[in-house]
Amino acid sequence: MKLCVIEGDGIGREVVPVAIRVLRQVMPALEVIRAEAGWDTYQATGNALPDQTVATALSARAVLFGACSSPSYPVPGYSSPIVKLRRSMETYANLRPTRYLPVPTARQGVDLVVVRENTEGLYVGDERTADAGDTGTATKRITRRASERIAHTAFRLAKSEGRRRVTIVHKGNVMPQTDGLFRRVAYEVAKDYPDIETDELLVDTAAYWMVKEPTRFDVVLTPNLYGDILSDMAAAWGGGLGLAPALNLGEKVAVAEPVHGSAPDIAGKGIANPTAVILSAAMLLRHHWRMPAPADRIDAAVNAALSQGDYTADILGANGMGTDDFADIICAQLS
């Protein structure tokens, strides 16, 4: 197996090596190919996602990505490397599970997956300005093809994992030509899966229920932007962003990346929680390489460590253990 590894920026450079250590415990023959992307790469080369990195990722067909820093102001020639990488590899589905983990900050009973369309919506990157910069306009694109594809992904996931319901989240009452299309197509696809219950929520109502009672959700099917927001909300119930994994899936390609960002405020301190990227690597094993047994071993090792109170600083505060110490415990569980 080949894996393209992109540490990226900030804590990505600290937590990704931990995930590689863990993967090697269950896959000793794993071939790791390193590549660069991110804000640091842009500052060094003028390109946040070099062509060679894309070529390496496409050749390996599997990527483990750490995190990237992106400015919130326009920078000439810069665009988000992870968004561009997802598009280059056509990873149209973003899977973001949230389940209870034995930490004080988690909510018992939570076990949901946000299935987010990854290529369209407001994230297509079509923005422009007018009136000397006083007016900004963004294009929102929804197509039948992409909506069908992501809906099938959500229902197949529900079926394969024994889940009972898919909830379609949209804002079709305000945007009937875009979100309305997404909703209609999702219901059409639902007819192919009669054993799976289907319901719907407007995105603002979904946000309310995600805060009030997250256990009501099972599989959440959403366009791009809503899935990005709702999955971060759900992560709070799973114990926090440091525990939240994600996987971008395409046709025989995948990019595993934790939900958290580059966390520049703690970068270089050796205290970042590597759990999210470890669990993202486990998702790569399970959903891309179709190797559930080693994925289960990794999940069990994480659960065992957390069950015995081995917490990093984001959970325990100043008394939490460091990144490398937590890595040692996970690897010991797997040895």
C-alpha cells in the first residue's frame, strides 16, 4: 500500500507523524511518500499546492493530510490547498463521524455521520467583486449528478453500517433552485433504499437539534457548506475537534484529514491531540483500503487509552499529556 503524506501547517507537522507510527503498527509494509502543501509552502514557493504534490497524491491514490493555515483576506495567487486537492482527486464525499468516546467532554449515546457533498455549493471558489470592492458575489452550484452521487453514498453507508435513517438537510424553502434540487434528488435516490428511513430538516432547524439533542441523528446528508458547519457542531458532542476524524472519498481515491485546523496558538508546543488524525487514518483503512480488522484495532486502542484516563491537554488542561506521550500509549496498545 502507498500513502502520500502531507503534514501541512501548524500542528499538522506534529500529529501526522503520530498517525504514521500508528499505521505502521498495523501495516508494517506501508510505503510512505511525503509531499508538501499549505500556507508555509505558499510562502516558500508561491504555490500552496505544487503540481508535484498533486501528481504524488494521484499516483498513491491515498493521502493523509494534516492541516493547513489559510488567511481570511485575499492573497493574490493563493487558494486553499485542501479544497484544491479534493477537487483534483475528485473526492466528492466527505464523511465526518461523531461517536461517543470515553472523555469527560463527550455526550453519551451520540453516534452519527455527516455525509457532506464535497465538490459543489458555495465552495466552488467562484467569487468576484464589483463597485471597487464594495460588493462581493459568490456562485452556488448544485447539480443533479453530484447530488445523486452523494445521496447514494449516504444511503449505502447507512445500509452497510446498519443505520436506520438518513436526514436530508437543506434550505430549499429559500433556495428552491439549488437546495431544492438537492432535496428532490435525495428523495428520488431514497426510493432505491426502502429499508432506510428518510426525513428532512431545514439547516437552521438541524443546527438547533444538533445542539439540543444530537442523539436524534443517524446519517446526515448535506450540501457542502452546511456539512462543514454541522459536523463541527457535532464534534463538540464527540469530545471536541481534537477527537474528530474525517475522510474524503472518490472513485478509488481518498484523502484522510482531521476536522481540526492548524491551531497556530499551540503549534510547536508538543501538546496537540493526535486522536483525530489517528482515527482519520483508521477511516482510510476501513473505507478506502477495505481493511476493517486493522481499523478496528486502532479504534480499540484509542478507546482503551481514553478509558484509562490518558488525556491530552485539550481534554484535561495543564495536566494533560503531550502529543508524543499519547502516541507511545497508542502504539503500546497495538504492539
